[in-house]
Amino acid sequence: MQKMNIHMLVIAQLVLFAACIQCRAIDDVDNSIESVDESDDGGETHSHQQQRSPFEEDWIKFVKKPPPTLIQTLGQSVEIICEVMGSQVPTVQWVVGRLPLSEIDSVESNVISESSPSAIVRVRSVHIIDHMLSEKRTYTCVGRTSGKTIYSTTVVYPQPDMKDLLQVRDKPFTGPQKPRIVYNEKFHLDLVDSNLVLPCKVHARPRAEVFWMNGEGKLIEPNHRLKILPSGDLLISNIKWEDMGAYRCIARNAMGKDTADTFVYPALKEEK
């Protein structure tokens, strides 16, 4: 009887935890939509009755901008992190060098992603500089949806003491590197019966093995609806309500491992 009570308590705690995560995810979407509405209308706040459905909007915003400047210390790689959230599966790419904004707008995306008019997604991208810079360099995070583009720039300066840089500048760092997941989604909301591709791009040397686990901590085995693509991305076909939860990408090589979680939220279709 005591074991049964403990078991029921654990189940209740898990249900409560899942409910909290769902509420937080929905709040994230609501806050993002309100922020976009305010910026589009001179700061005017829309009531919930006046707002259009987020699925009908084409929008994108920064959740985490990269810092304006960074300094690279001697012999160390640099990571620049950028996060965006938006509709229709937004993408993030990096432009190296200073370009006019008009040219940034015209740069074709090098990120291949599934297009879904009903999706709302939060994307995280990490740009790694794995060589020593000889001079300052500009890196621009470019976020895109089908019709909108946003960008934010970071200038990276090499360590000021140039005497120590004479032998190492502009040379790539050699040797094995621990895996680093550089492109993934932190949150993916889409309608039930949609197809999802959860990206997991990895920077590693030697190449990392990529596998996925579900919210129960079990390895995902490919089946008729779940498939790990050669790129390491996870394909979920015809998502169901019971697919809601956290999915963890794990990248591993001889030097270590890295993990990244994506919370998937299947939304029920509105009845007309």
C-alpha cells in the first residue's frame, strides 16, 4: 500500500510538471505575438479579441540577440549565440564580414528546413570561430521567415597583445574537439497531423554520433512515424496529441558529448 501511494505521488508530480511546461510554452507564444503587434502598431497593445490568430501571421523576433562585441583570447575559440522565434519555421544563418543591409536581405538562406504555415518555432543557432583572428571581424545573425528578415551584428576583436598572435593568427585550431550542438529548436508548436523536422546540427572533430531520446529518457527507435535522418535531424510524421513533450538530441564522440532539448506542442485544430 505504501509503495502504491509513493507511485501515485510520483505520477501526480510528473503531471503537474508537464502542465507547468505547457502553460509556460503557451505564455511564450502569447508574449511573442503581443510584442510583435506592439512593434508593428507604434506600441499600441491589442486586446485578445482584436488579435488575429498567430497561425495567420508572418512574424519573427529575437529572443536572444548576440552581444555587440566580443574579445577572442589567445588560443581560444569563440561562440556567438543567437535565438529567434517566429512563424512558419524561421531559419537562422550567419554572414561573415560587413555587408550593406540591402545585401544581407538578398543573401540566400543556406539553412534547409521544413516549411509549415501553421508552425510557431523558437530556433537557437551558435556560430563557432575555431581559428585565431588577426583583426576584428563582423558576424551577423540573420533570422528569416517566408516574408520577413531580422539581423543583429557582433564584432569580434582579437586579443590586444599582437606579439603573441604573430605565430597563430588566422590558423585553424587543430586536434579533436568535443561536440557542440550549433543549430536546434527549443520549442516547436504545430497543428495535430503536421510533419515536424527537429534539427540537430553538430560541430565536432572527429564526427559525432547523433541519437535522440524521448521525454521518458528512452532512446528513440525508428518506426513508421519517427525517423532519424542522415543529417541527425528527427522527423516526426503526423504528430499526435500524445507526442507532446521534450525530445533530447545527444551528440557524442571520443572527446565527450553535448545535448539539446526541443519541446514539441501539438495544437488542436480550431473548429470552424
